[in-house]
Amino acid sequence: MTIFFITFGFFLVVVVAMAVGYIFQQKTLAGSCGGLGSIGIEKACNCDNPCEKRKERERKAAQQQAIDIKNI
């Protein structure tokens, strides 16, 4: 049981240290805004109704592809 408390205390100290560091950076929590898709790694989107951000990215990609084809 002693090892459990030592381990729990260690993790608690680490979490508190990370929280304090994050507070001092004065940043708000933010999502990844696309995750791997934002750096060019596509994944299969099997949603019946994709989110608005995904639809906007697909629309922009289609427009860019049309422009690229026109310039060839």
C-alpha cells in the first residue's frame, strides 16, 4: 500500500506542476482544429453528415483543384 501512495503522490505532483506551468503561460485550452488533417494526413471520414469545418475544407480543396486544372 505504501508503493501505491508514493506513486499516487508522484502523479499528483506531476499533474499539479503541469497545471501551474500552463497557468503561468496564460493560454486557454484549445482543440486541435482538424488534428492530423490539418497537416496533410487524411483519414477516412465515415460520418453521414460531416461537420461544417470539414465541408468548408472539402469545398476549398475542390476550388483549388479546379484552379489547378484550369492553369494546366
